[in-house]
Amino acid sequence: MDEIKAIGVVGGGQMGSGIAQLGAMNGLDVWLLDSDPDALARATKSISSSIQKFVSKGQLSQARIFLFGKAGTDAMRLLRCTSNLEELRSVDIVIEAIVESEDVKKRLFLELDKITKPSAILASNTSSISITRLASATSRPRQVIGMHFMNPPPIMKLVEMVRGADTSDETFSATKALAERFGKTVVCSQDYAGFIVNRILMPMINEAFFTLYTGVATREDIDAGMKLGTNHPMGPLELADFIGLDVCLSIMKVLHAGLGDSKYAPCPLLVQYVDAGRLGRKRGIGVYDYRKAPEAVKSKSRL
């Protein structure tokens, strides 16, 4: 399989824009696709700002600084945004980073299978959904693989690669080489619900919700206990807000259905928060309230 030179990224949210940034920072031609023009505008602004921060902090290698210039402007020239799936017809790999729904991802893979060149790899950034089942929507299951980036992709060092039942050695090697080009450490999981990271992480987050739900401790003490007692940089409830409570719930449902064990049943409090729209930082409220308190009304009286 030839070296990957051009990538398509589907999804202009935090994950998709971060993956697209990695591609541009490493000299690849990048197509970033989203059906929402506003999402693409936000992504472009975010990527440009992030690259400039990397350059200003001296966090790019000398080779990449030479390539991109002091402001990282050349990296931005490698990035093109589109809402037209046909623009991905000539890329070497497509990495999807859309909503964590098997049905939605399958529909996308079905379309990508028709549009992309026969040699293209189709990769999913899914954090829990079966790669084998996603591959079944295509005529190229040997070229479908899981490429799970951690959030935020430009910062976090890990990429979790997942082989489906039919993923070829050539597909795995080419995708692994791409992750390593991005400066990532690769771990490989077999295609079981939750893979490695979320198989371990999400039950911990779910148990933290049960601990809050049953009144064992306050949210602050639960998070402080895990941060100071186990040296975690964020407490599990803080982390859930950062990830998105809807995403956490979706993964717990996948674990529960895929592994068939009651210990993976989502906590009722987590379900309730999602039902109430308390999805975490992205909505301004989750376990914690991130909305700015209204400014105190200034007194009109004069002393």
C-alpha cells in the first residue's frame, strides 16, 4: 500500500478539527468535511489559533517550523474545507469523527465506499462501536479500521487502533505509520465493545455517578478523592463533563449491550442528566455548572 499523502476528515467538531490539524501540521493535504458551514468556519478558526499557539510556544520541531513558517500559515494552506462528499474521491484515507451512532456511521461508510478510490482506507474514530459491523456496510472490509484519537487530538499522545474481523495487515501497517507520523503512540485492541480505554474508563465514570446518586459523597469530594488519591489529572465527574455526558451514556449502552453484563448498566443519574440536556461543558452545564454567574446588579444609589 502506498504512503498516505492526502486525508479526508469527516466531522468539523472538536475531534474532527483536531485530527485535521494533525494532518496539516504534518505536511499532508487535508479535506475537512462537515454539512454545516458554520461548523467548518469554527473549525478553521480553531485550527489556525491552535497551530499558532504550537509555534509560539516552540512546540513544533525545527523541521516543521521550517515547513510552516513562524505563523504556521503554510499548514493552513494544506487544509481545505468542504460540505461535498465528492471532494474526498482522491484521498488515501478518510477518518470519520461524527456522532457516536452505529447507524449514522454505517450510512456514511456506505457513501464513502461508493465515492472514494478503491485503494482508500476507511477509518473510524469511534470510541466503542464495532469496526467489523461498520465494515459490513462497505465492499472493502479489509480496508476498514478503527483509529481512535484521544481528546484533544493535537495534545494527547495515544491512538487506539482497532482491527475488525477482516482488517488486512497492509491496512493496519499504513494506518499505524500515519499515527506515528502524527507523533502518537499506538496501542492495538481487538474488536470488542469499548476496546481498551473506554472498557476501563467508562465503568469508572459510571461508578462515580452511582457514588453521587447513592449519596456516598458530594461531586467535589468524589473528584478530589480520585485526583489526590489516585493521581488522576481530572476527577471522573469532571472528565465526564469534558467528554460529554451523552457520549458517556452512549458508550455505556454499547458496553452493556455488547458484553451482556449488568455491571455495565448506565447509572440512572447519568441517564437523567442526559435527558435533561445537561451534557457537560459543551452545553454549559453537566455535573457542574459552567455558565457565568450573572453580574450583580449595580446599585443606582449614590452615597
